[in-house]
Amino acid sequence: MKILVAVKRVVDYAVKVRVRPDRTGVETANVKMSMNPFCEIAVEEALRLREAGAAAEVVAATVGPAQSVDTLRTALAMGADRAVHVLHDPDPARPLLPLAVAKILRAVTLQEKPGLVILGKQAIDDDCNQTGQMLAGLLQWPQGTFASKVILDKEKQKATVEREVDGGIETICLDLPAVITTDLRLNQPRYATLPNIMKAKSKVIKKVTPEELIVDIRSDMEVIEVNEPPKRKAGVVLSSVDELLNKLKNEARVL
Amino acid sequence: ASTLVVAEHEGGLVKPSSLSALAAAEAIGKYNKVSVLLGGSGPALHKAADHAASSHPLVSEVLVADSEALAHPLAEPWAELLRSVQLKGGYSHVITSSTSFGKNLLPRAAALLDVSPVTDVTAITEPRVFVRPIYAGNALCTVKYTGEDPCMMSIRSTSFSPTTDAMSESKVAPITQVDLSFLSEGTIGKSTWVNLTSQDTERPDLANARVVVTGGRGLKSAENFKLLEQLAEKLGAAVGATRAAVDAGYVPNDLQVGQTGKIVAPELYMAFGVSGAIQHLAGMRDSKVIVAVNKDADAPIFQVADYGLVADLFEVLDELLKKIPEKK
């Protein structure tokens, strides 16, 4: 069985983002970019499944501009076998929406025919949390979102998925092929070692365009403006618990 | 406008997060005609339908989908249900709350309807113009939906207060059963629900609590979290945690507050031993009053706290437990 993993290049999670003065978006020029942390977890899970003998090949895919190849190289250095790069130059006013990405990934899925697709549950830039669910819907495959544990049964062609939901941990069982999206506690992604980074340079990255995949990437969303959130007023540092209780009772009136 | 609100219910009542979705429907338009969709099976569903019928003055119809296939929150049958109801009703808007149920269902249903939903709406400025946080709430993005009907969205329940308007006795919306003939083999049956392990707790729900006390890595152990629970007991509060505390195994995942956990906006948020990573602040920055207790005076949490105590959190907890009277 083959596993397809979708990865996204985003502003590094440790960067404090700044809204651009013209309010068209956040500053991404000269900012450190990395693989979306949830996508790293997705790559790691696919590799572990391959290492456990549940899968034979791991293919990484991304949709993005030329620089997104770095993110694919990271996936290959972690251990993915090969990669697909769907080239798309973004327009800040009309960003590529999760629905378009899901349609592109459907086309890639139909070409690659994996038994499982793993994605991060959300990207930490637009925080949409949509693509995996949409891909599952478009393929008419079952979905296991926000996974914190995945067990594959190769013989029965089923995946048992533990999901992080509002009330605790939910367990569901999916017929393969299926789509899984990762939550934080699924695994700890590995670091790419130097030899593996070198090895990744010779791995194959196939380049295609949405047009070649015959996917309509229209955008039905217009970004009107991006603003800083309202700043909280600076608070005060108190000296004692008594003072705190007094303030909460008599000033804030919340006790 | 005509809006479909996909509601969740528990114990025969519409959940507070879904009442917030009704408030969002009102924010779309004062004359909005609202249909509420409820699904599941058994008597609790029909009790919840009665509740929904008188839950908001704008509700004109309650749609009940009674089927074993919908008894559990599986996305596959639910997305088919939502598509079927939308195709029949032709609503201009579809709203769910950003719960794990809504987040799982809405994008799948939207893909089936070939429209792009808007995630985590925090404000509705025009019927098709919305504000939503991006980058863990470090920026607010105003977007205009320019696509076909329906305009689908998930809303942050903390941003929309349920109506407190008294409903007149006479104005109870009619309840209709949904035609479930679309439920057949195919996508349904490819997934099965196994179980849900939850921590039964008497305390209020984290997402809707008036007071939240949260612990971070500074709590040091699961044992020490019991101290926070005692404080929560006294304050009638819910207990929350940072990702670090959850990852260290002090508490279960459903207590996590932050970008990828729960979003809370209580009247009082008390953070003990929380450093204040941006991913955590994303989950609580809209709280009315924030209290931070941390030994480290440079912890970023103090930049958003209204009241800070630079002190040993265990000493502070001890003193608070002694000085706060028992909740009646």
C-alpha cells in the first residue's frame, strides 16, 4: 500500500507575525518559513506506518510556489520516497482556498492511488482546518480527523483512529482507503539527519500544474483587509494575594 | 436571508454553542428566517427539538433527522444529511459552531456542495462579510464571500452571546421530520463509531464556563493539578491546561486551551504557571479579566494579564484556597 502525505510551507511557528502596513496581509518577506507542524506529524506517521510494514511507499505532495520545494525536500529528508509539487503562485487578495487545494489533492490521489492519505488537521497560517475533510468528501472516502492514534489492519483493510474531540477521546473505525488528519499528540516528528538530507537531494520531485491536473482553482473569497487584533490594556503587577482578591471583588467585580 | 443552523444537543437540550450559532444567524439579519437542524435518535432528540423550537425568536422551523445512522457524530452520514437538507431548502447561509463536531462536518459537506466555507467567524459585518482570526489570532482577516449559495461558516461561540430575549409562549416553531431516503449504502457504512472515553466531571463545560482556572508546566505534576481543581470547585470554575501540561500527561487533552485546543472567553481567567506562548494566548486572549501567577516576571503571559502576581504559584494557591469562601 502507498501513503500520500500532503504538506504545506508556512511561516515558522516560532515567528511573531506582523500585519503589513497596507493591511493586505501579514509580512512574509524575509521571514523564516518551515513545514507546517501538523504536516510534520503527518509525514512522521506515514513513515512509521511504512517502517512497521503497513505501507510500502510514502509520497509527499504540496501545492505552492517554487520555494515550496524546500518543504518537499524536508519531507524527503525525513524519509519520504518521492514527491509531487503542484506549482501555484499565490495572489494575496485571492488566496488559494482549501477547496481548491482539496480538488488538486483529489487529482493527485486519483493518479497515485494511495490506500491512505494523511494531512495535518490545520495549517498554522490561515488556521482553516478544512482541506482533509474536503478531500475525504470529494473522494467519498471516510475520514478520521484530529487523530491522536492510528492503527492499520492490513488484512481487513481498516484503520482504527483515536480522535481528540471536545469531550475526550473518540475511537472510530474506517474502511480503507481513507483520509486521516493529524492532531498534536499523534507522534513526535523526527529530525532529518545530515546523511538523509544529502540523500534527499537525489530523490524525485515531479512537477505539475493545476491546469495539467485539470482542476478549477477559482477563489470565492476576497480578502478585504487584515488587521492587528485589539491590544489589551497593560495590566498591573500586584504584591499580595489579598490585593488580588480585593481587586477581583471591588475593581473587576468578577468574584 | 434564510439560514440553516446545524445544532448539537445533549441531555434533551440544544447545546450552548449551538445557541451561539443562532445568535450568529441573527447577526446576519434581523429578519433572517432560521431553520434548525437536529439529528440523532431516541427521546432526547425530540426533547431537544422542543427546546430548539422555542430557543430563539427567529427560528421558523426545526428539522429533525431521526436515524440510528446519525446517533453518533460521524462525518460521512452527517455530511450527506446536510447536503440533502441544503438542496431541498436552498438556504442562503449555513452555520455550525466551531466545535469538534462542526469542524469535522462542515468542510466535508461544503465540498459535497462545491462551496468554500469560512472557518471560525468572530464577527459578521455584512451578510457576506466576516472577520476571522488567522495566525493563531495574531491577525484578524476580513473576508468577503463571493461564491454561490449557501455561504457556509463555523462560528466561534465565544464571540456570539446567546439571546436572553424572553420567548413568547405562543411563538413556538413547527417541528418537521427530515426525509431520510438519501441515507443508503455508499459513503455511509464506511466508517463506524466505536466509543468515546470522557472524563465525567461535575464542573462546568470549559468552553462556556464563567470562570476558568488554567495550569501550565509550572504545576509540575498531575497530583498538583488537584489543587487547581479545588480552587475551581470553590469558584464554580472549569479547569484548563496548556499544551505543555497536557503533553506532560498532567491532564487529558480535552482541557487544552489554545490555537488547537479550546477557545475560551470567560469573565475571569486565572493562569497558574503558564508562560504564555502565542498558541496558548490564541485560546484565551478574549477573556474579560485575566490573572496570571508565575515566578518568572518576564513570562509573556504578564503582557496580556490585567492582574499579575510574580510569586510561587503553590503559595498563592494555598492562600487562595484558605481565603476564598466556599461556593454556595
